[in-house]
Amino acid sequence: MERDQFRAGMRKLAGGVTIITARDAEGVRCGLTATAVCSLSTEPPSLLACVNLQSSVARALQGAHHFAVNILSSSHQRVAETFAGRHGLARDARFAHGAWIDGESGLPILADAACSFECELAEPKVFGTHLILIGHVLHTRSIEEDTPPLVYGNGSFLAALAPEFAAAG
């Protein structure tokens, strides 16, 4: 199979949008937009995330032991675009977009993310062009309001319908 055919096919798979964050060995924040994130286990609470080996997050995790996953809502499209590199900002400058705080583990957490998970890196695994992260969830932070998630599919960001609109359709 050709790489371009595979990529075109995978663009058809819609996924929830997250921002994965970490700190490098000097404590500098870094982050990227990712859709390759899923739950792995409830016992112990853990998740799986995949990041490109060329990314600053992958490079930071080679010396770090923690990362965070911030689940975005429909109001975070601009932040998602920024962390996807669409605005050409250096890695720490990206944090000027959105309200970022330090989580319980000192990781960058988006204050109004639908949910944030702070993880200990249990097992990194290189596969092809990506680093697979298995993280034990240490802390979870959720907002009270029920906001529609931000979804990425077919090459663009999409806001999922709020439950009251989906039921009317």
C-alpha cells in the first residue's frame, strides 16, 4: 500500500482532539495536537497516546517520565490549530493561546479543557515514525459543564453537536 493512500484513508476516521503536553529536561513546556489517544485500562487507570518522533513532545519524553493529555471541547479550535503548528509559533510561545496552568504534577494543563489527565510514562515504544506512550493516570481534572467535544476528520476540525441538537435531528 502506498503511504499517500493510507494517509487519505485515515483522514476519513474522525477522532477526538487532544493536546499532549510535557516538560523537557530544562523544564520548558511543549505540546502538540493529537487525535491518536484512547483509554487502555481502568485497572490501573491508563491511556495510550501516539506522537510523531520528530515532535518536541517525543523528544522531551525521551528524558522525562510524565505527560498530560488535555481533551478539547468545541471552543478550543484555535488552540488546537496553534498546537498543530498552523500558526508557526515556537513550542513555548504556543502556550500564549489558551489558559494554561500547572497541574498537580507540574505539567501544563489547559484550565478549561473538558478533561485533563496527568500521566506517568509507564512504557514508551517506538513503532515506525511514532512513539507510543502508555501512561498510568495519576491525576484527572474535569470541568463541570457538559460541552460538545472538538473532533477532527476529513482534514478539518468539527464541533460535535450538543446533545440537545443531536436529539432534535
